[in-house]
Amino acid sequence: MMPQALTIAKKDIKTEFRTREMIFSMVVFSLLIIMAFRFAFEFYLAEPADSVSEAVLPLVSPILWVTFCFAGMLGLLTSFAKEKDRGTLDGLMLVPMDRSAIYFGKVLSNFFLILIVDIASVVFFSLFFAFDYNGNVVPVFAVILLGTFGFVVIGTLISSISVNARGREVLFAILLIPLILFTVLLPSITATSLALEGNIMDAQVELRLLGAFAAVYIAMGYALFNFVLEE
Amino acid sequence: MKFDRRMGTIFLILSIVTVLLAIYVALLYTPEVKTEDGWVAPKAQKIFYFHVPAAWVSFVAFGVVFLASIQFLRVGGKNWDTLAYASAEIGVVFCTLAIITGPIWGKAEWGQYWRWEDTKLTITFILWLIYLAYLVLRGGAESEDKARLAAVFGIIGFVCVPLSFISSRIWYSFHPNVVASSSGSMSAASGMGLTMGVIAFTFVYLFMLQKRLFIHELKDKIEELKEEIGGI
């Protein structure tokens, strides 16, 4: 099953990089979100502080994760929507393989693409907020990897559900956000904040939580994906 | 579970009787809650005897949604799907009641309408959101295909609730922001008030479930008739 999943993932990434339209819109969207946050916090940041970085520090983690989630949702939904609208999903279902391979393949390709958007957001943030990551980039990146993986795992399953129903985009947001609020967002934001302060070791509980939830979500995806695709 | 007119009537009578009893027990029979240091709870504390049963019944209702969704996916059949849908609708009603009565009680007892650090509140809120989402998904679904999607989401949603609970519990244990809790120990009479409330609301839930299943059955009959005469 894994080789098939990898093939599907490679196919998705290849097709995406031919036109690059989705990744481009996701990156631009994340840029706009960060800009919106920048101006939203204009009043808060206008006060002189000891250092700009210090004033911004409590804002980094929440803003980054909200950006990842909303820009990510765009990509997650589009990946299934494209397949369904063009009928290629039916083609995939005709292949004599375990249908969960489609799920895992989608998870891998979405993970890769959203990671690109995450990295872009991190860069945009440091540009717009004049924030210096101070060599904490590696721990922060590790947390982003883990959190994004959990997000993508549940997001892919929910996007496969919402793509078949009416009012896709709104429905997707309504379905996904309550599920990720405490299981993905809260631990990720906490762990990222700790990583930014250089205390990633204190975030062990949160990281273990993220790992555990990602495992539960993968199990659910594996078990339930067949039912979503049934005709 | 199908609609059964006799059970419906039985549940109606039981509901009326137990609700009246519960009101009597909660408002008149239970004593005022006092702690050792002489603090007396405000009269609004009595809301507790309706707030907790409402939340409890909504959890049970969502458990029914979970089990019915699993059965629907496993064995199929419209009845399981209808049960899940009806139970979710009623569960959302009870959850809304719990979320409305909670802050009223909270303001009287804690001085705050809401405490995010209290995991019970956040979990109930998340549960409410998840099942509202379930209703949005299921409500837009006409065909059996879409009912299947709702069943999948019902299962995912139910699994995510304990996950969220664990997560917020762990988070708040590491970042405590404790406001002094004021719940004293429960006397036997208070316990009885609570039990009566739970029994009463359970019967109301069962009665409403029967009624809702009846309405779904009627709807299905109308659809069948429409098809027979060639309508839309």
C-alpha cells in the first residue's frame, strides 16, 4: 500500500508543480493573512518597547498557526475538489488497490505542499513583524513539522467528506475547526512559543500529545476513508 | 430503533411526571448548599439541578449518534441513519440548554459568565460546535450517500471529544490559572435532586426522539407517495 501511496503523492506534487497555481495562491493567501494581522496589531505594536522582538514574541506563535491553518485549508480542499470535479477520483477508485492508499498519498502530498506554505509564512512573518528568530529556527521548524502533520492528517479526511457535500468551502471550515482547536492548535501554539523562547525541552508534553493525536487521526482516516469514497 | 406509538405515549407520560417531580425536588426539597465556613450559595445554584442533567443527556445523545453511525456504516439501513440524525438534533438542543444555563449559574456563583480554564466548559462548547457541524452536514444531505458522510463525521467528532478533553486537561494542569472553586460536598438531598433531573431529562429525550423518528417516517412516506404519483 505504501508504494501506491507514494506514487499518488508523487503524481499530485508533479501535477501541482506543472501549473503551480494552488501553491501560489496558498502562499499569497498566507502573505495576506500575515499582512492583515500586522495591521490588526498596529496599535499594539506602535508603543515603544525594549526591543521590537520582545513586543512581538507573544504574537508569533498564534499568528503563525492561524495562518498555517487557514492557508492550509485552502490547499486541502482544492486537492480533493480538483480530483472530484475532473473525474480523476473515479479513476483512482478503479485501481485495484486498497483505497486507503489514496488517503495516505493525499496526506503525503498535502503535507509537502502545506509545509512549503508554512516556511513561506515563517519568512513573511519575520519580514512584516521585524522579528528575529534568534537561532531558534530548528526547534520551531520541528514543532511546525509535527503540528502540520497532525493538521494535514485530519484535514485530508475532512476535506474528502466535505468535497462530496453542498457548500464545500464553508462546510469544510465548519467541520474542521472544532476538531483541531484543542487537538492540534493548542499544543502546537504552546510548543512553538516554548521553542521560540529556547525551551523546547519544556514542550515535551505538547509534542507527545501532537504525536498521539496524529496517530489517532491516521488510524481514523485509515478506517473510515473507504466509507467516504463508497459509491 | 423505529417509531413506536405506544412507547411514545409512555415516554410522554413519564416525562411529564418526572419533570414535575424533578422541579419539585430541585426547587423545594433540596437544601441550600453551604460550606463549612458559612458561605451560602445563591438561590441561582438550583439551576445546577437542570444544567447538569441537560449536559449529561446531551452527552448520552451524542453517544447514541456515535453508536448509530457505526451501525449505519457496518450494516446500513435507513433506520440507523435516522436515529443518528434525530439524536444529534435533540443532543444539540440539550447542549444549547446546558450552555445557556451554565453561564447564568456561573455569574451567580463565580461572578464570571464563563471560565475557559474549566475543561468541562470548553469540552461542552467543542461538543456543541462539532454537532452543529454534523447537523449542517447532514441537513444538506438528501441521499443515502451523504448520510454516509455524516455518519463518518459523527464517528470522527465523537472520537475528537475525549481527545480535546485530554489535551485541555493536560494544558491547564501545566498552566494553572485556578480560580477558587466553590462547589461544596453534595448532600444526599442534592444528589437526589440531580438524579431526578437526569431521569426526567432522559425521559424527555426519549420522548422527543420518538417524536422525531415519527416525523422522519412521515417524511419518508410522503417521498414515497410523491414518487408514486410522479411528482418532484
